[in-house]
Amino acid sequence: MKNDCVFCAIAAGEIPCFKVYEDELVLAYLDINPFSEGHTLVIPKAHTTGLLDTPEETLAVLLARVKKVAAHLKTALCCDGFHILQNNGAAAGQTVGHIHFHIVPRRNGDPIEFANRPGDMEHLKALATRIGVCR
Ligand code: AMP
Ligand code: ZN
């Protein structure tokens, strides 16, 4: 447990939450500043900061629980779809330094928008070369 971490405090029961799921390793609860109705956070109880410092075994369990909770939300709220979001670092909008997956329910025609813009193919080609293929 990390002393100044709000999600560790929630996992320890020191700060209340609107619980959606719990087992020995994982906790899920409603986001108190929701993007949409039913916006839920899924965390491991053990503190790590983000994707890169979280053990793969933990990530495997976490993602399985994200699936379970998303299925539950979809049935319980009759939503039509959902986003899975996981921010890493302040530059990516991470405001709480304890790894968490957001499940953001969506309904057909709702106003939340993540707009795509057509990419420049030459730029994408050069970029793919620069990035290389991960092995
Ligand atoms: P991120 O920007 O990915 O770090 O997301 C952190 C999320 O945690 C935000 O959506 C906050 O609304 C949410 N949050 C912060 N404190 C609490 C809390 N005590 N209970 C529930 N959600 C929280
Ligand atoms: Zn923590």
C-alpha cells in the first residue's frame, strides 16, 4: 500500500467507494466524475503506477476482470457499447498514479465523441518504419 495513494486507500477500505466488483486481487467501483452513466474503474489492490510497472500476471487477471465487469455493466445498464481506457502518465491525462482501467459505457447516439481524422499515408508509412515491429 502506498501512503499517499487514494486508490490504495479505497482498496484498504479507508475511503468509501461505490463498489461494482471485488475479489482478493481486484476491485471495481464507480468513477465519481463519470464520462457517462456507469463509468467504472477497475484496479488491482496492489499498488503499481501504470502498464509498464505492473506484472504481466496481474495484468492478465485485471483484464479478465475488466471483461467480467464490462459484461455485467452492459447487462445491468442495457448499454450498447463501451470504451476501455487506461491512461499512463500525466501527459496522457493520468491523474491518479495507481493503475486503473476505465470502463465507459456508451449508448447509441449519445454525445460523447472521440473523433477520427484521416491520416496522411506517407506520414503513416514513415512513422511505421520509425517505430519498427515489436517482437
Ligand atoms: P485518470 O485520469 O485515468 O488517472 O483517471 C482517474 C479517475 O479517477 C478520474 O476519472 C477520477 O474521476 C477518478 N477518481 C478520483 N478519485 C476518485 C474516488 N475517490 N472515487 C472514484 N473515482 C475517483
Ligand atoms: Zn495505490
